[in-house]
Amino acid sequence: MTRLKKIALATSLAGAAALAGVAQIYAADAPIEIDADTFECITEMTPVRGFYVDNLLGDIAATLAVANSETGGTWPTGSVVQLVPTEVMVKQPAGTSPQTNDWEFFELDVSSGESEIVTRGFTDVVNRFGGNCLDCHVKAEPQWDMICETGHGCDPIPLSREMIVGIQQGDPRCNRPE
Ligand code: HEC
């Protein structure tokens, strides 16, 4: 290849890469619309180890593929993740919120037997104990895409497995008469 051709090729590759980058940053799909009715009894979701998942776009297989991957990965758009009934992470389209890897955080009130959204957002959602969701979840090693579990690099929470199962089983939205 001539030197000139090499430069031309390099330039067009760089251009394509830059365009792809721009597309990623600016061409985020519209956010998935979420309201209180989006959320349901936690134990009716799909269990993975000690937590529960779903996919609002219907692609539960893609969500489970990452959830069960031993090497982690980027969770697909539409993924819903819950450990306890009141705290939810939902994956919005790529580019929605680079600081949170496009996760939207929710704090719910489920005490009435229905879901009510107390707070939602990206960088400044706090749980009922005053803890900022992102501050803790951002500590997960990058390959886990902000999913903490245990051993992913987050500071542990002071709840035993038995306590977590008890909280999940006690979700007041579950087993309600029609
Ligand atoms: C004090 C740090 C801390 C705060 C604050 C916090 N989390 Fe977590 N969260 C954790 C840890 C650690 C786990 C994993 C616990 C386990 O599996 O034992 C976890 C688990 C979860 C899970 C299950 C998936 C996973 O990452 O393991 C979801 C979903 C979740 N939290 C959402 C939230 C939301 C939403 C908020 C804010 C409303 C929040 N969390 C606030 C530390 C925190």
C-alpha cells in the first residue's frame, strides 16, 4: 500500500470510529416508559441466585445470559433487577446516562400492596436509609456493570441471606386476592 493510501485509510477509519462514538453518545433511543404499574410482586420475577430479574422489552433470555455469565458483561436494555421489593434498577437505552451505565434507579413504596414510585433517576436517588444507589453500585468492578452481589467489589450490606429471603417473601404485593 502506498503511504498516501495508508493515510487515507487511517483517516477514514478514524472518521468512522468518531462517527460511531457520536452515534453512541447522541443517538440514544427514547427512554423506556416506566410507571408504578411497571413493577410487580418480586417473587413473580425470574430468580437468579439470590435476586430477581425481568426484561421490559421481553428479551428475558438476553438478560439471563448476562446475569448467568461468569465473566459479566453489559446488561441489555430493558433489564430489571431487584434484590428487595423497594429497590429497582432498570437498564435504559445506551447513551441515556453514561454516569450510571444507563441504569435508572428506583426507590418504591410497596406497603399498600401496590407499587408507588418514591424516587427515580440516575445519579441522585437515595434509598430509605439515606444511601445513594450509585455511590455503592459504582464500586462494582467494571465487568459486572454496577451489579454488586457479593464479591464484585461493592461494600457489603448488613443483611444476611435469610433476612433477604424474608424481605422478598414478605413483599405485600404478592399473593393478593384478585
Ligand atoms: C450501602 C450501599 C448500597 C446502597 C446505598 C444501595 N445498594 Fe443496592 N446493593 C448493594 C449491595 C452490596 C448489594 C448486593 C447485596 C447482596 O447480594 O448481598 C445490592 C444489591 C442491589 C440489587 C440487586 C443486584 C445487585 O447489584 O446485586 C439491586 C437491584 C439494588 N441493590 C438496587 C439499589 C437501588 C435502586 C438503590 C437505591 C435506591 C440501592 N441499591 C442502594 C449496596 C447498596
